[in-house]
Amino acid sequence: MASKTPAPATSRKPPTTGKTPAREATDLRGEGDELQQQAGGTHPQLTTNQGIPVADNQNSLKSGGPRGPALLEDFILREKITHFDHERIPERIVHARGTAAHGTFELTKSLSQYTTARILTEVGTKTPVFTRFSTVAGGAGSVDTPRDVRGFSVKFYTQEGNWDLVGNNIPVFFIQDAMKFPDVVHSVKMEPDRGFPQAASAHDTFWDFISLTPESMHMIMWAMSDRTIPRSLRTIEGFGVHSFRLLDADGNSTFVKFHWRPTLGIQSTVWDEALKLQAADNDFHRRDLFEAIQAGDFPAWDLAVQLFTEEEADAFPFDHLDATKLIPEELVPLQVIGRMTLDRWPDNFFAETEQVAYCPANIVPGIDFSNDPLLQGRLFSYLDTQLSRLGGPNFHQIPVNAPKCPFANNQRDGHMQMQVPKGRVNYEPSSLQGDSPRASREAGYRHHATVDDGVKGRVRPDSFADHYSQARLFFRSQSAIEQAHMASALVFELSKVETAHVREAIVGHLRHVDPTLAQRVADGLGMDALPPAPEARVQPQDMAVSPALRIIDRMRDTLQGRCVGILVHDGSDAATVKALRKAAESAGAMVKIVAPKLGGAKLSDGKRMPADGQLAGTPSTVFDAVAVVLSADAGKQLSREAAAVDWVRDAFGHLKAIAADDGAQAVLKAGGIAKDAGVLDAGDAKGFITQAKTRQWDREKKVRMLA
Ligand code: HDD
């Protein structure tokens, strides 16, 4: 319903109430009205949705005096409550928890040799985008940092219509055929009888499904890697997953895979940190993106493509139409063709982030689908889900979903029709109206002309049967630290599985992936012997390792996009705090001051430094590196404060650089922190910044027993 723009307050007077019987309250306004008058400002007249001015927004209409019953006649109360009762819509069945931002995409390299799509051929054009990141399993009100795949959806409002690239931060998927999607999702969401676990993947049900679905093994390797515990949404990669086609003007086709690469580089957390972040800040990723955009520190991603022909695809040792397979960059290199920058936070979360409706079937001329059976199922599912989620067939008219280019057709009416089409003609062919829309062979969408022969049947190609080679490729391509994280993640997750035969079945599959991995997980679970491996239809092959699949070696040593916390108390040395802050900010970090009291601390120069966070509510998990600057007295005092001791102990355990002055040593001692290359004197701001740019991976074996 379009809301009427209310007239300025001065032009409309509240209606008079007529004669007030003596026994009723004499002042219609409630206390809230009086208090808000003091807040000042010029406010428009409050009205109902019909534009009727409201005189009292605090009290319902009563009969028989102020303590009498409320009246059904109160159309203002009824309208307000009715609207409120219907404020929620069904949340997404998957990817319910999301965070989005507006931005632009600018093409830097034309693909005109391969496609007619203007967004991929017109260098320099800035195309508006709306990009939503999400977790998969949790509900809309769950947390940002579980171990989970992250959704990465981009709506490009191109001049030729909306193009939605609906991907994830992982280039492969759990299943090969859309027929299995409801099953994998049912198994991963909370168990239906008990309603838990919430937020992250379920235990027995999920691993039961996985143990019986070997095609998911490659995706499981990714899910158990540090990719699923990202530091921030600004530091995740994105993948279109499927092969698509690019079509040139003659209809010639080239296959393409789309990749997003964050300009800040990829970065993850460590598992203990991710667990503690859930307690520290449910909205850690959403807040990070919000704060970065508000600060003008706009996150950006390069769009890269892998291009290959049908003949090249036929020579791959895997089937690229199988969404459980990736194409190693070493086989088909990435070409960067443009950059997306997110620079505007939505004005309203519900209207935009919640109501945005992505659909992989939204595609523009010059791009086409491949025969990937998972993609084909998706082409149906997304439009269908919006019909119930957004309530009817006109959701494309919601501003965030509407194309920004002209659009016209003969589709009419339906729930919540916002447009008022003019004229007699709502059909085609027609001859009665000169301006009714017509299809155009030249500009219109063209499909690739494919020849498919063979018999009809519910079948899976033999070329999809190798479930382990790429799982092995992924595991063996990781650095030793990442392999240890994966083994430990598997032990952690399987330790939550109560059913012994499910745990054993998974370890059995791991034997095909990598026998050493299977052994480490079996040891971590306390198994006396390795369970048998299931029969593999195709024996796994060794592929050349792909270093591009690692994270740790590819993380950028930088403080850009990262946050440094400085813990202070009364008497902290002002010069040291100032020098650390300056050094961190010059290196691109955001700096936050933490103190036992939010009012801050009176530093050695007698000046009060306000705090950005109070110690008990701002643990070191929310920072990338920390400094502790304390007077001797404050150090002694805080060494008996668990929040301060945890602050340094967690920073140390999470492999972060720590700068501490003499006064802070008492807290470090209470935290049992031993000096290493990442523990520095607070006077050495330069050394601290160097260490703060990276995680202290060498420290890990001293603080954690990994599988
Ligand atoms: Fe999906 C949402 C990504 C397979 C059915 N999916 C959804 C979102 C993302 C993905 C990022 C959130 C969109 C948003 O922010 O609103 N989905 C993927 C990827 C897949 C995939 C990368 C495999 C490569 N999805 C997939 C299949 C089906 C669906 C096979 C069904 C056959 N997905 C849906 C859905 C959702 C959805 C049920 C829920 C909400 C929505 O669509 O709008 O239709």
C-alpha cells in the first residue's frame, strides 16, 4: 500500500474531540506524548494508513470512563494491531540469516569476443548491484559465525534486465541433482522432533545423510576447512558454482565459471575463536560490514572468469556439469574482468534485505545455462519459493527486486498489484493499441541451440561417479596447518554425533579421500581400528595439487579491513596509547579502545579517553590484534579480573599479536602467556604492526592439540 506523504505538522490540526464528559480523563495525551514533545524537531502529522490524522497514539478508545472496556469501534487501534500482526513473512527455507548492501559493478575487461551481454562487454559502465551474504542452516535470528557455508548472491540491475548470480563461498555443492536438495536441507537443519541444533548444521541427521551420499565428500572437505569460519564477509570468496554459457552474436557458446575475489584477501578465524565469537557478538559479520560501509571503507571484490570450450571440457578428467567438481585454476586460469564495490547500506532491512528475491533463472541475453542438473532444478525453485515467501506473483515490483531498465508485458493483476496499466490491450497479438509491448528477435533473449539425443530416464551420468578424487585434491592441496584444522573440525563435528555407525561410515569414506586423514580422525575420536571403507564405484585418482585452493598462504599480510583493540585503565601511559593507535590506523586498521568502564579511563596525561567498548562486553575475539597498556596499579588490579585475563589469554590462543607494556605484564602472567615473536613490548609500535598483520601460526602447536 503506497503511504501518503503526510502534510507538515503545522498545516493539519488534530481533530477536536467534542465535549468531554466530566468523568473521563481530561487530557487525551499519555506520558509518552509529553516526554517526546521535549525531544523537539519538526514532525509530520501521524496518520492511519488511510491518511486520517491521529490525535492520541498512546491510549485505546474506552467506554464508560478511563477504566472501562476498550471499544471494537477503535479503528485506529484495530488498524495498528492488524498491521503489526502481519509484519512477518516466512523466512527463507535456507539462507534465512542474511546481510546485504548496495553497490556497483564496473567492467574492466570486455568479453565481447564471447558474449553479447552488455554488462560483460561495455567497459567502464557502472551497473548497480544489491548483494546479500548469508549463512545456510540457521534461522533469520540466529548467529553470524557458526561453521557454515556462506551464500554470496548478487543482483545486477543491468540495462538488459536483472541478472542474478546466486552463489556460495565454496565452488562446489553437496549434491549433483536437484532431486536431493530437500533431503540434504532437511538433514542439515534442526532435527524435526526436537527443534535443535539451531544455527549450524545438525549432527546425527546431517552426517547420516552425508555418510549415505558419497558425492558430498568434496563439499564436506571444504565445509570442514577454515573457509566456513570466515573472519568477515569482506574477506570471503564467492563462486557461481555451475558452468554457464556465454553466447556471441552468432550463437556460438563458450562455457564460463564465475569467481569473486575479495580485494582485502581471504581471511578466516580459528575454530575456538569462532565459537567464542558467537557468545561475544551474534551480529559480528553484519556489524563489521555495516561499520566498514559507514566508515567509507567500502569492501570490493574482483569478478573473474574461467572460460573453456566444449572440446576442452570433454578433455577434463571430470565432468564440469557435475556441481560437486571444480576446475582447478592451474587447468583453466582465472581472468579478472571487473570489480564490485559495496558502498551503501540499505535504508530498511525488511524492505530490502529481507524482501530481495534472487533467482538463478534471472539471466540476460548473451548468458545461458548449462545442463548441470542441479542448476536446472534451481531454475524452478527460486521463483516458486518467492510466491509463498513474498505472497504472490508481483514481488518483482518491490523496489529492491524491480529492474532499473524499462519493463513491459501483458501480465496483469494478482495480489498486491502496484502498477496501474492503461488501455484496453492486455494480450498479444493485438491491433488495437499502438504502444502495447512486442517481442524483438534482435534484442530479445536467445537460447543456445543444443542437440540432446538419447533416451528419457531418471539417470545419473557415469561421468558423475567419481566422488573422491577432488575431495582428495582439496585435502592434499592444503598447507599442513589447514590439514590439521580440517582433521580437528571433523573430529569436533563427529564427536557431536551420537550414532556410532554414522561416525564409522564417515571415517570409512575418509579412507578413500586420504588414509592419513582417516587415521587422524579415527584417533581423534578414540576408535581402536579404522572402520571399513565403502566400495567406490570409481577408484580415486591423484590429481596435481592446486595451491590456489589454500587460504593460509593466500591471506594478505595487512591491517586493512581489520580491527585492533587497546585495553586501557586509569593511569595508562597516554603517549604509548597514542603511538599504537596512530601506527595501527596508518596501517589501515580500525582501532577501538576498551576499558573496564564505558566512560573510559583517565590516562597519564590527566585527560579522559572515552572507551568504544566495556571490557566485560568486548572480549578480544572481536579484534585481529590487541594491545594492553596499564599502569602498575591497574595491571595488578586487572590481573584479578577474569575478563582482562581472558582478554589476553584468548588473544594468545587465537594466534593474535599482543603488545603489552610493563604494567600489563601482571595480566599476561595471570593468563600464562609466554613470550614469542607475536608478543611484543607496547613501546615497539612498528614491530607490533608487522606482527598484527598476520596470525601467529607457529604458536598454534603450543596452545592447541590438533588432530
Ligand atoms: Fe539455493 C536460496 C545458493 C542450490 C533452492 N541459495 C539460496 C541463497 C543462496 C543459494 C546464496 C540465498 C539467496 C538470498 O540471499 O536470498 N543454492 C545456492 C547454491 C546452490 C544452491 C550456490 C548450488 C550450487 N538452492 C539450490 C538447489 C535448490 C535451491 C539445488 C532447489 C532445488 N535456494 C533455494 C531456495 C532458496 C535458496 C529454497 C531459499 C530462499 C530463496 O531461494 O530465495 O529456493
